[in-house]
Amino acid sequence: MIGNFFERKLQKMLFTINKITNFVPELLKGTIMNELAVLKNIPVNTAAIASLYPDVKSANRKVANLEKAGRIIRLKRGLYVVSPKESGILLSLNLIGNVIYGPSYVSMLSALREYGLIPERVDVVESMTTHLTVSFHNDAGRFEYHHCAKDYYSIGITQREEEGVTYLIATPEKALCDYIVTTPRLPLRFLTDTYVFLEEDLRLDMDAFMDMNVNIFRQCAAVGKKQQAINNLIKILTR
């Protein structure tokens, strides 16, 4: 049920993006503003961009010219976002991560950094998905997706706002579990190893860790991989 809820949220997000195609001409009536600015920082398809230029015969050529001029950024085939120089709004890399490949939610080190739980800068938007493991690289950034089972996927997903948009992201607990289950050869067999991993390798905010929701870890351990490693997290929290 939870998984279906978040899949519906993503479908609603994509439906909103597609609706822009129909409403953009109305938004432009009586205005003299930069036509691309109405799209803000929301990823859109070719048709939405073409609707801004009703007198242009070849939508694909127009989009190609806009991309060449640096006014829009190609995220993947048929999906674009307006350059911040045109929109005046910063890109939401996390929203882009949700839209490029879905269903998905931002997680692992990307989410831990977003919550301020680790000090290191993260240059990749990492996400979990029920689809195949894959990565994308474009002028907005690099986006990596890791496969997981549907019953595990649906645990610990929440919503967060950034640059005027809302996107799906793992809770801190789920982000930590996701990092553990997707990273090979982590030495987390014993509690002492787990402490070293959290405090020295991740440099995780341990005060924040001790306030995390143990029930999310229990749910992940029940259906996910690396149960022993996650159970060690539970033992630390419940000692």
C-alpha cells in the first residue's frame, strides 16, 4: 500500500509536468516576459517547450537550437529543464533525479548529506528504484539509480521541498540502510566494526543517529539484504 502511494505521487508529479504543455500558451497571453521562464525549474518534454513557440514548424529543431544556445538543458532524450540563467531559479537536482528515472527516491549519501548528517560533499544524486540499476550523466549532473525489491523500496520514503518544488527522498534511517545494502564489502559483522564505520568512515552525526527511528531499521532488516549489518544498527540504538 505504501509503495502504491508513492508511485501515485510520482505519477501525479509527471502528470503535472505534462499538463504544462496545455497551459503554457495561456500563461503567456498578454505578457512580454522571457517565454522560457514560465517553465521555472520543472523538467518538461519537447511538446511543452514547443508550445511556447506556436509559429515554429519544427519542434525538434527549435528545441535543438535552444539547447545549443544554452537556454535549456537536456536531461535525457525528450526531457529538458530550463537553464537557471533563463529562469532565474536554481535547478532542483533532487527533483530531476526523481523524474529522469522512476519510480525512484533520492537516498544514500545524497540524502544523508541533504539532512546534514555527514560532512562530505556528494557530487552524485544517488537514488533507489524498483527498476534496473542505471546511471545518467548530463549538463545538470550525474544521477545513479540502484535496484531494490518492491517490498523494501516502499519503506521510509518522505517528501522534501527544494527550490520551490517537492521531491521524494529517503528518511535518514532508510538512506543509511540503502547505503549499507548497496555498498559491497562493508566490514559490519561486529558491533565494533559498525561503530568505526559510522563514526570514522561515514563521520555520521552520532547524536542524530541515536535519535533515529529504530522501527524503520527493523522494517528494512525484515525484508532487505544485509540483515546482520542493519541489526547491528538496531543493537546500538537499543543498548
